[in-house]
Amino acid sequence: MAKRKQTSDDDSLPKFKFNKESLKKTSRILVYFSPYKWKFFLGLIFLFLTSATAIIFPKLMGSLIDAGDISEERIKQIGVYLLLLFAGQAVFSFFRVVLFVDVTEKFLAGLRQKTYSHLIQMPMSFFSARRVGELNSRLSADLAQMQDTFTTNIAEFLRQFILIIGGIALLFYTSVKLAMIMLAVVPVVAIVAVVFGRYIRKFSKNVQDKTAESNNIVQESFQGISNVKAFANEWFEISRYSNATDEIRKLAVKGGILRGAFFSFIIFCLFGAIIFLIYSAVKMEHSHEITHGTLIQFMLYTIFVGASIGGIAEQYAQIQRALGATERIMDILEEAKEEIILENHSKLLSLIGDVEFENVGFTYPTRADVEVLNNVSFSAKSGETIAIVGPSGAGKSTIIQLLLRFYEPISGKVIIDGKNAKDFDLTSFRNSIAIVPQDVLLFGGTIRENILYGNPSATDNEIIEAADKANASEFINRFPEGFNTIVGDRGIKLSGGQRQRIAIARAVLKQPAILLLDEATSSLDSESERLVQEALEKLMVGRTSFVVAHRLSTIKNADKILVLDRGIVVESGTHSQLSEIENGMYKQLSNLQFEIN
């Protein structure tokens, strides 16, 4: 078996770079942060106080050592100061952590909700261009990256920055000569931090991309587990996942080597400088240029500054990764979404149900060079049943998707009740249409919840009545839990015919003006097809119905049959009219099916 080509899900997403456009985009995240800004600023105050107490500590330690030559009273006084200092630092640290966590969790909860809300309102063209695993990674991995950064890394970065600036200032105050020696290493470390930081960001981003790809493999294989089992391709999926995780491991190890080299270089520079500083300071103490307490004070400040410089690079790299994640989230939030009314159910339109396609042409956004519909025109009066037949790829399901306004025509227009479909409120329009697809997706809750999806405000009596009309009550009542029976993931605990009848009950509850049936009986056994067909015939009464049919025996009584071939309506008429066309496509399809049967 040929190995499938694996591509990164995030190839279409920009890599974060420090430029004006990227910074402008990531700064827009502050809109979601603004409700908590005062609490965040209060946290910054406690952060500053925590850092200030840390900076004061070496000064007090130096004074404590020098106090040994002054008096016991002075030693006790400084000891009290140190005790108060640590107590203050403990209190300040507590409130800093609590405030930053509180702000971050509230901010991210709102951002998660906003991102999910935005995603679910995106048009079908958006979802057709992306995989579910990629979008799930945006909601999980990227937001988790931001969570760690806002909770810990930003605060730690600022704390270490304050320690560096404050420490260097006090180093000069303590000894200008020794401070100049210390500062000799800072520019080198800074340059190395910038250079290595870029490489680290690159590898971290690649690891994120490959992780999203491996998540896609897991999701696809589990969603299609019946196919995996049927084709005995467990080995193939294991191989795909192993290859993906091996790539993650290789990239992560390479990134680890870079980070290790980075830290090693910094440690070498810092500790080399510290050793040289100790040597210089001891010489200065020996020559009475500084006191023993000043020496200890200076060395503590040196250690503080050195450790902060060493740690700030990792915090900087982490913030860079979070900025990349933020940019990807903002890319999603800046995508144009559909104009959806976010209510239980907006007011239903009083549609008559007249439908007309006027010279409609269409290509899918992801396949703009392939014409799916070409100058398609037809009309349907209210209450009529229009059947759509033709070979695979002729454009049958595309007509259904245009009726649902999943996409808009490239040319021509879809007219409903004499009005361009684009002029209707989208939510109200879709609430007036119901679809029963071939592959019914049930949510993993109860039968009641899945039927109720057609109209969340329906009563129990309306749910039972809808199930009766869908020929579903009989099998539902056989379950011990009845309507409270759990259907399992994607409805796996129910048969195909049972899932179809739940979908019909859902459509009944919606009370649509226009009904769309997309090969709703093509994959059923004879008995299930009979029950589903009976339920569909009840549902179609008084409604404009469009039936995409594979089995022509189910559409003989349609008011009009459209025969599509390569996106063109090649024949149109009733079953009897089309059956009389010599060498007609409908007649050929009909004869072929009857011969097989």
C-alpha cells in the first residue's frame, strides 16, 4: 500500500515574526483582556514588591555581616528587618500568584468561548479547507500555551527583568569597578539570546505543527475505526502515527540540543564571569578597597543578576511561542463568519415554498478550477416533490448545499418565494428548511436530545408525536430506557435505519417549509427502507421537497425529475416522460437498475 502524503495542518498559517503587522495582530488579544486589566495591574504591583524585596535582601545580608564589627544590637535590628522582609515577600508572592491565575483563567475562559463561538459560526468553505484536528489543536494546544505564559511566564519574565535592572543599578552603587567587569558579559549573552531564540522558536513551532498532524491521525482513525477494522489496516494507522510521533521526537530532541547549547553557553559565560569577579573582589577586599560585607553583598547581587539573565532567555522563548499561538488564534477570530442569530430559535419565516434556480453556476472554493454546476435552471412550486438523479459527481448534493446556503452561487441566483435567497436572514432561513442526509450524524447523548435538536423548545408530547410520524416509536419503546437511551458516539449503538428515523423525527419537529432528502434510503436494507420511506412520505406532505435519489424506484411519483450530468441539467420531466426518451440518461439508469434488480 502506498504511503499517504502527510502535510502540516498549519502550513497555511503564518509563522510569528517580530514585525509591525504581527505585533499589531497579537496586540488585538488585549481586547479580551481589558475587563480584568485593573486586577492585572494590581498583580503587577505585587510583582514589583516581590522583586523589590528580593533586591533588598543582599543589601541587608551585607549589612548584617558588617554589623558583626559594630554591635550585637545592630545585628538584632538587621535580623528583624530580614524577618519582616521575608514575611513581606511571602505575602506579596501569594497575592501575585493568585491575581495572575485569576485574571488568566477568566481571560482564557472568555477567549475559549469566543473562539469556539466564532468557529461554529464560520461558513462551510472554512471547514472544507481545514481538518477538525487542526481546529481542535487551536482550541487546546494553542490556548494551553497561552495559559502557561499568562499565568507564569510573563510574571517571571518581568520579575527577572526587574531583578536584572535593579541588581545592575545596585552593583554600580556597591562597586563601579566590579560592576563594569560584570557588565562585560551582558552584551554577549544578549546577542546569543536573540540568535538562539529564533532557532528555538522555529523548532518549537515545527513541533506544534507535527503534534497537530498526529492529532489528526488519531481523530481520523478513531472516527473511521470501522473502515480500519474492515480493511485490517491497524498496522497502517500505527505506522502513520509512529512516523508522525517520530518526527515530533526528532524535532523536539533537536530543539532540546539547541536549548541545551544555549543554556550551557550562558552558564559558561556567567560562571566564568562570577569566578573572575570573585577573584577581583577578593583582591579588592585584601587591599581594603571594600569591606567583607560589601563583598558578600556584591556577590549576592551578581548571582541574582546572573541567574536572572540565564532564566530570562527561557521565559523569552516561551513568550515567543505564546505569541505564535496568539497569532493563530487571532487569525481565526479575524476570519469572516456567517451572520448567525445566536438564539434558541429565531422566528420562523412564513415561507410558501416556491423555489427557483436561475442560471446557477458554482465551483467550490477549494476547487475553483472545477465547475460543479453550469447554468442550472429549474423551478418548484410549493408542495411539489423534485427528484434529482445522475451519476456520481454530477452536482446533486451541491444543489442541496446551495439550498441550505452552505455556499452561495458563483453566478445566477437561488430564488425563494420570488426573493433572492441571500436577502433572507440566514438563521431564520435555515430554520425553515430541514435535511435528512444519507449519513446521519447523531450526537452522543440520548434519543430524546437528538430528536430535540430539531426544535430545542419542543415539549415531550411533541417529541413523542414526531417519533410516531417517523416510524421510530416502536424501536424506541423496545429500549429499557426508551427516549433516554444513550445512542453512543455518532449514534453507533443504533442501526442505520434507526438513525435515519431519528433524523426524520428531528426534521418533523422542525416543521420545515422546504425538505431536503439527500439519498436518505440508499444504504438501508429492504425492511428499514420501507419504514423510512413511509416516514418520509408522511413528512413530505404539504412541503416542497427535494430528493437526491440513488434508487429510482423511490422517486417514480415525483412531480419533476431533474437529471444532472457534469453539472448540467440534461433532462427534466416526470418518470413516465423521461422513460420515453430514447437513449436518454434517465431511461438508461432506470433500465440498468431494473436489470440488476
